[in-house]
Amino acid sequence: MAQKIEASAKSSLFSQIWRNRGPMAVVTYSAAIGHEERNDEKRMEDRRRTRLRAGKILDRANHFLIDATIIDRSCYGLRLRLARDIALPELFHFFDEESDAIFLARIAWRRQRLVGARRGPVIAATARQIAFLRGKFYAIKD
């Protein structure tokens, strides 16, 4: 009997309303992001989710290091998911397969396979160099 009373005392407000509803009772809810959840936000622009765009991380000499997926992006940054957890240089080149652009990037933060990168200027590349990056071995030949 004591267990039954204790269990009913712990019931949530929602379950009390649901059980004791009258003929005109209406239950609604809303979810909102409070300011306290965005206090640690450091980016200047909102990020936009992408449709899992593919890319390649290259060293500064445009040699392939690892495949990556763009999870979301902002005007000045990217959030990437690496194919596996490997060491990366602080500065690297990133090849965006959808736009065929290579740009300089700098690691802003890292949590195992997730990497936050700050985008830099676009690196000039020829059609031949892009074709090599799209090819089987992912490197630009000299």
C-alpha cells in the first residue's frame, strides 16, 4: 500500500491532467530554445545543415589525407565528420566535391571524428587538378 501511494505521488503533472481531464480539457505543449542554451555559441553566423555533402581533406601540397562528410556549414566554417579518427594538421586544404572548390581551412575544434573548421580563401585549381581529385587516387599530380 505504501508503494502505491509513493508511486502516485511521483506521477507527473501531465499524467495527472490526462487522468483527471474534464469534457473540455485540452492539453498542449511547446518547445523553445532558451537563451541559456546558446550562451556558449561562438559563431557569428547561423549554421545551415547540408545534405551530407562529400569532401576530401588534403595536406597543404594537395595530397589526399582522408574522406570527410560536411554535416553543416556557416559562412565562415564547416562541421565535418571524418571517415576515421586520424591526426590532421592545423592548416589543411579541403576539396568540396559538389562545388569542385578547394579552399584553405584551419581546425577550430575537434572531438574525435568530428572536426570544426574555419574556412579560408579558395585555392586556385585547374580542371585537370580537379579531375585528379575526383579520380581514384585523390591527389593532384605535379
